[in-house]
Amino acid sequence: MDFESKIISREVSQLLWEQEKTVSTAESCTGGRIAEALIAIPGASKYFKGGIVCYTDEVKENLLGVDHLLLEEKTAVCEEVAIAMVKGACKTLNTNYAIAATGIAGPGGGTKDIPVGTIWLACGTPDNVRTQLVSEDFGRDINLAIATNKAMQMFCEFLNEEGQRNVANEPERSIFGQK
């Protein structure tokens, strides 16, 4: 894991500790790399419950509840499937947050419509999911490293925004107590 990835993992770890929240992963093309990034920091068992490597549509359907018709109509490599994977991981693994990745890392498997290097990332809660598309092909290893780093960066930004939103919604407290 490179230095930048470790910094992001540490920040995600700190935010999850502070917010006392949990996270899970649902990974297709990244094959567990996002989970690996989450557990790189000691103490991850406090916030990381687990991950599902769902390389096939069958696993996406059976374990994550991704709709069969969605997979048939749009393929597994689309924004809607990435969103469904986040929601399914939160439900199946009983977590506050989830991070998902689905795509074609290469070197083969691409089509004219969905070329190699197309990877949809998603993170969030069952009610609030953020997505990002990675769409350049730098070769399998680099594609997977980029997708993992971008997923962790996106999740870190999401957690920071969630933390700010929660602080903004807290009632004001007086240091003088009640009258």
C-alpha cells in the first residue's frame, strides 16, 4: 500500500472511530482490495464488519439483493448496480456505511459500450449513496489500484461531510446549564 493510501485509510479509520459507525464492502472487480485498505490500520475490527467479494451476478443477486432484471438490462457494470451493492452490503452485513466497486479491470472483457477500465464506485448509506465513474485503462494492476484509492478518497469525503452534517444538527449546549 502506498503512502497516500495509508494516509486516507488512517483518516477513514479516525472518522469511523469518532462517529462510532460501521462499514462493509461489496466488491466485484476490486476483489477485496477496498476491504484490505480499510483493515490496514490497527483497530479496524471496531468499525469494519466484513466484505462480500461478489465477482458474479449470481452472488450480487443472492447475497446483496441486486435485481436480476437490472443486471440483465444494464449489466453489472453500471451506476445502478453499484448503488444497489452499497444498499445490499449495508443490509446484509448490518452496517451504517458500505463501499462498492463493479467494473472491468482488464485486460479482457471490455466491449464497445463498456470498455476495459470502466469501473463504477459507490459509497454511503442505504438512504444516501454517492457514485463515481473511473473510465481510463492503464492496465489491470493500475486500474485496480486507482479504483481502490478513488473509492477510499470518495468514502473519506463522504464521512467528512456526514460528520459536519451531524455537528450542524446537534442542539446548542450552554456551559451554564438550565435556568
